[in-house]
Amino acid sequence: MKFPVKELFSRHQEDQETQKNGVMLVTFAEPKHVVSEQFRTVRTNIEFAGAALDKCQVVMFTSSAMSEGKSTVSANVAVTWAQAGKKVLLIDADLRRPTVHATFRKLNLDGVTTVLTGKAKPEEVIEQTFVTNLSVISSGAVPPNPSELLNSKRMADLLDWARQNFDIIVLDTPPVLAVSDVQVLVPKTDGVVVVANIGKTLKGDLRRTVEVLKLAKAKILGSVERVKAKHGDRGYGYGYGYGYQSQK
């Protein structure tokens, strides 16, 4: 299947808009909204899937390609964990197209890259947010070598520090098929959630994404499907479903 030029432009435009303004936090703005409830269902199902593991403290959110909705899902699910009383840390590990700083209105002067280059300690770059119980570490300056930094011992040390200080650590990571960043992060995490945009995500891409993650020995907790609402949804326009589909 080929995307029309208009569709490709729409994806690029959506990606730029998200980087500039961040994602919509419906779970914070309207916690009783139906979409907020869907995010809580996603959170609950991740917890059920994680119960089968030895531990499920560091959860990575990724997708096949850009503009699939993984930043929206990771941020909103992080908010629902915080609202449930968990002490949560959201880390922007997408060092190429970061969004967390824009979502939570931070300057992004320091962050993950500052820690990974040895210029600061995690406790010096972490920031509180307007959501109770939720802290963030933004990406920091975009580096020339994201994969190498994410594969470093300092990244492992950052996550070890996070495990000691937080109940849940959420990682917003780049798309699997675009770069190798996710593969190098897999051994440092407990589970992976794949976000797909129904009607946009190609089945072949989703199948290859699962294959790549399995080769990296990732524990795939499930997939979140972003579905366009038929009649709009009070400005949100998307529904979210959670499930697991094995790719053969």
C-alpha cells in the first residue's frame, strides 16, 4: 500500500505540530471523559499483562513509524498512573523528535542527553509537573549520536536510579522501524507497548515491528490501537483500545 502525497504531508505536519505544542492530555483536562476512561483501561490491562512478569516497573511505549500516537498514549497513561497514586516518572527517550517538554510546558534546556553526556545527575534535571505524583525528564538537546547514548552505561544507571525513586517509569521512545534506538533500550526495560494507528499503520510495518522487538528479546505487553472516531469526540476525535495480537 502506498500513502498518497496528501497523507504523507499530513503525517509530517502532525509530527511538527506535536513537537511544537506537545500532545493533548485529556486525562488531566477531562478525567471523566470517555477517552480518559479508555486510557485507564489501557493502564489496567498493562498491569494485568505485567503481572505475569518478574517485574513491570519500566514500561516502554513505541510504534512502527512517526505520528502513530505513541507520545499521546505514553503521556496520558503516565497521568492515569499518577492519578491512581503511583509515583511516576515520564522520560523522553525520543532524542530525535522529543515532545514531553512541550506537553508539560518545560524549556528542555537540560534532560536525558545532559545526564548521558555526564554533565548532570538525574536529580538535577528531573522536573515536577502540574500533575500530582508525575515528574518528567525531558530529552535535552538533540545529540548527533542518540543510539550510542541510549546504549551507554549512563542510560542503564539513569534507569537504575529511576527504579529506586519511582513506582513506575514510562519511556517515550522513537519508532522501531525508523532507527535502532528502541532495540538498544529493550534490555534495560521490563515491557514494551506498541501503539498503532488503525487506518494508517501498515500491517506489514506492524508485523516487522513485532519481529524486531522479539529479536531484541522484548517482552511485548500488548498493543494500543488508535481509532478515528466516526463523529468526532468533543475535540479529541480518537478512541483507544488495548489488546494483544500475535504476528505470524
